[in-house]
Amino acid sequence: MLLCFDDYEVQSRALAQALDMPCHTINRHRFPDGENKLSLPPGLPGHVIFCRSLDHPNEKLLELLLAAKTARELGAKVLTLVAPYLCYMRQDKAFQPGEAVSQRIIGDFLAGLFDNVITVDPHLHRIQYLQQAVPAKQAVTLSATSLMAEYLSGRYENPVLLGPDSEAEQWVAAVAEPNQWQYAVCQKIRSGDRQVEISLPEIDLHERTVVLVDDVASSGQTLAVATGKCLSKSAAHVDVLVTHALFASDARQRLLAAGARNIWSTDSVSHASNVIPLQGLLKDAVLGLA
């Protein structure tokens, strides 16, 4: 059985349909004091799959705690979390004395609740494997880059794919490779959450279409600055393609104001830019669990 929450219900039901299994939405009731009560179907099967993307994670993590513990009490022996976007992976070390290493803390928390964790393009940079951050019995990392490459194929003749910073190189390279398109990465200097300087690679962008490719769009500032820089170098158009469309506050509007023509994303996080469904990728991962 697949269990979901109303904030990710459309994608969860698509996954359940692909897996040919029932899907139930967990009922949530909020009391006047802010506490939540969850209600799960009674008499659960041995294997229960929770599907929920973990953008805006703080309340969601608490609800996963309540739901997973209750599922065990209701008969579930194996719990799998399908979290297309996995939160708190950014802070993987203490950059200043006293900082919490949230990647390790949240990873241990999820591994204590779920036997298996499946996610898409997690923000891992100083570790190689997801299981190093989330020590569950099985921690599965998927990539949406092949789907992203397929989506772009046939839309362009000779685009330039750019990663907005060096951390994006693994994604932009993987998206460019199937179509043998030219790609490069920008250099970024960040001085705050919204203070970013970008230098473009030495590529002639004159009258060419640029596709900015990244794993996450949050504030949108890096992508917006990169868009403006590309257009200042006479790029014909700038399109943006990301795996996870977090787009906090006015991030999408900032990108459009900077001159971005199209903004596309997978449906890992529900957003108006969603054009690439992930249920097929996630289905194969669930079926591949030992």
C-alpha cells in the first residue's frame, strides 16, 4: 500500500497507479493550538510505502515521525520512504564552530524510521553515497538527468548548456551528454543568500540559445544573475531547467524579470514549472528494492 499526504497527492497517486497498488491519503487535523492529529488506514499490509517530497520540511518531518511510528503499530513490518526531494542535505559539515550538521542528524532520523529511502538528485557534495548520509538498510539515489535530456531533445539545434556554478557540473554534463551538446559551468562567488557574483565561461553565446541546468532552484538568485549575464553576451534566449523547483517567495518572478524565456522542472516538488513526471523512475526503484 502507498500512503501519501495531500500536499503531494497527485504525484503519489500517479506512482501508486504505476505500481498497481492502492493509495490512501493520510488524514490531517490541526488543533487550534497548532498540534496535528494524523489518521492512517487501520490494518496495514506488511510493506507500506510513504510518498512525500520534503520541501518546506520542518512540519513534514514531524508528521513522518508520527505516521511511521503509527504504521508500525498498525502492522507494517517494512517501511519505505519515497522522497523525490530530500531536505537538509546542504549542511554536511560544520562550517563555523557550533553549527549543527543537519545532513547527518536528519539522515539518522529518517533511517531510524524507514527501512528504505528513495530520492532523486540529492544535494550531496562531500560524500559519494546517500547511505553515508542516510544509513537506512537501502538508501537509493536516482537521477532525473536522462529524463531532462529526453525532454530537451528535439527542442534545439545547437544550444549551450550551462551550470550556474561548479557544483552543477555533474548535472549539466549528464543532461548534455546524450545529445552531445556543448556545456560548461560558470564561476560563482556568494556573499549571502541573495548576494551572488557570476562569471561566464569563455564561450561565444552570440545568437545561441542557452539552457541553464541545476539540481535545485531556491532563491533563484544565482540563476537570475546567470540569465542576465548570458543575455548581456547576446544570447538569443535563456531557458532554465532544474530538478527541484523550490522557488522560494518571488524566485520565479525574479527569473522571468531577468529575462528567462522558459522555466522547467521535474515534478519532484509541486510547482507551475513542472513538465517532467518522475513516476516511471520512482516505480522502477520501488520494484528494485530487495
